[in-house]
Amino acid sequence: MWLFLPISGEWQLTPSLGLDMPMEPLLIILTGIGIVSWLYKPALFPNHFMQSGVGTLLVLHIGWLGLQLLFSSTPLLSLKYLLAKIWYIFPFVLMLPVWLDDHSFWKKLVAFSVAAMLLGVLQTLVRHAAYGFEFDALENIFHPFYRNHVTYSAILIMVMAILFANYWITNNKTIRKASLGIGVIFLIALYFSFSRGAWMAGLLGMASIFIFLKRWWMRVMVVAAIAVASVSIWITQDQRWHFLRPAYDQTIYHTDFDAHMQATFALKDVSNAERLHRWIAGVRMVADRPLVGFGPNSFYEHYKTYTNPLFRTWVSDNPEKSTVHNYYLLVAVEQGLVGWLIWMALVVTVLLRLQFFIQYEQDKKYRVIWLTTGAVFVMILTLNLINDLIETDKVGGVFWFCVGLTVWGERRIRTFQNAGVN
């Protein structure tokens, strides 16, 4: 599973059905094996799951997705969404205690994920070098392992975090030297991915380590909530948001990265202009069906009737059928405010539980593991401010693994507390 996660590629089997190969078939097989094993031997999966706050919220999340099949505007697409969610959650969350029974699990995770990522990076760098590392060559170099530079850079920064965590855990000098060498290659690859979102996520992931150590997450989240609410109120008063509308003939996709960055800061970059176009549609959709939403996988089917023509760009036809480019807004649109509250409660609880683990943990190895899990989780949350990556195999797989580790961590801490270990 960890060998294929960084290098699986998207295959469109039919116009409406695509799978990440070979990752998703592997997850489906693992889910089937897990369900059969669970039925045959229920004790294989410890009963700690429902004693976990994160586990309880996850059950509510899945239960709400199942209930939404009753009133989804696209029930078949919502059913596909639910099934995909199950075959991600089962291996990465429910079966995690089985993997962790293998004491060499962490070594295997690092070895397989780093080796696979190195393969993906080297083939990408070689192909990019043939184009002189030009920015406009990005669309030609990632197939078949990655859809685009966004998914490539996203999984890259996460594997980098795993690699550097292993550097701090191990005492083996050879492994440390190899980790530094591979880390340099990964940093070069991250730079030439030209991914603004990944760079920002990496920086915030590193900053989050300080926040975890200082136990400031509750303060940070309160400040963030106040800031978002204040900006939202200010921008909606007197229709101030109209001033953000792009000039249709000036929203630009540059082939030169420096010009691309300049256009970004001048609010004339087409990708950000199109994000704003869809965010407006998303907000209007939430206002139209606030409680239950339109149903999972339904955004593309409905959003065009909610867009504002003033914010239309020349890429608004959206032939690739991408969604709103903000996962938090997407959850509100498709799952309603009920589903959004469950989702946000899950995210907040994971952050706070990881913060507690970091303070409670005495074992250096697991303290580094919790810090790394927290940093990676923050990276994912950051990336999804401007993308919808939880449903992809790479980012989604790592996200649910972080959730699974948090559930397992609650059991680990509870075991120590019951044994009177501080």
C-alpha cells in the first residue's frame, strides 16, 4: 500500500468512472480482506474505536454520508463517493492496529514510501531537464504517476516529512547520510514543481511544530475563526466583493514562472480568478441548501447556474470537471452545514489530540511520530484551502492515515493511563 501510494496514476475506465491504479484496487482488496477477517474474528479489530472521540466523529461522518443518499440530488454519484470513502477509511484507519502489531511497520513505511517517491521524483526531474526545467513544461512531465504538479508536490512534501522524521529517530549513520542525500533531491524537486500551495503548506507545517510544542492550537483556531468571520462580514457589506472581479481579457496563464507569480500578486492569475468564480457559486449553493447540501459528488452538476457572470474567466467551461478548489467550502456545499460541522469537529479534535500526545509522550520515537503526524496534517489542511485533495488517493490516503494514527494514539495513551504510567 505504501509502495504504490506515491506513484499510483489515474486511469479513466469509463467517462464517469476513474480509478487510481494500482492503489484503489489494492485498497478495495484490503477492505474486502479486512471485512471478512473482522466477521471471522471480531477480536482482530480492538473495540477501542468507539471509545475514541475521533472514532466517534468518524462514525458520525460516515453515517451522515449514508443518510445523505436519501436526499442527494445525485444519489448514484453520492453512493460512489460513500463506497470510495469506506475503502479508504477501512485500510488506513480501522486496520491500522493490525499493521502496528508488526514492530517493523515504521521502517517499512519509511522505506517503501521514500523509495517510491524517489522513483517518481527522479523520472520527473529527468523529463523536466529535457525541457530545461521550464515552467510551461509542467503539463508534459508528470504522467502516469501524477495528474499535475499539485498532487506531485503535495505528496512530495509529506514524504519529505516522513524522511526527515526518520532522520531524527534513527541512530544509524548510514541511514542518516542517505536521508540527507535523498532530502536534498526532494528539495530540488519541490522547487522545480513550481507549486505555490506546496511551498506555503511546507512552511506552515514547519511552523505548526512550534505551535504544537507551545500548546497554542486552541488560540490559533480561535484567532483564525475570528479572522475568517471578520473578512467574510467586511467583504459582503456594500457588495465589496464586486471589486475583486477579474477583467476577462486580463486573467492570464503565464509560461514564465516569474510573470506567473507577478500575476498572482496582482490578482490577474487565471487559476486564482477561477477559484474566486467557483467560490462565489459555492457560497450561493450553501445559501440555497444550507442544512443538508446537494449531496456528495454533486458540485459539478449544479454550480454553473449559481456563478456570477462578472467573475467568469476564459477557463470557466471546466472540461476537466474539477470542483470548487476549497475543500471546506466543498463539504458545506455537498454535505450541508450539518456535515460541515461534523467534518470540522473531526479536524479540530485530531489537532487537539495530537497536541496532547506530544505533551504526554515520553518516548522520543513516538514524540517525533506525533510531531510529524501533526505537521503533515497541517500541511494537508493548508493545501485544501485552495484545492480539493482529500478525495485523491495520495493526499486522501495520508489524511486518513493521520486520523487512524490519532485513534490508535488515544488507545496508546489510555493504556498508559490505566497502567499508571506518566
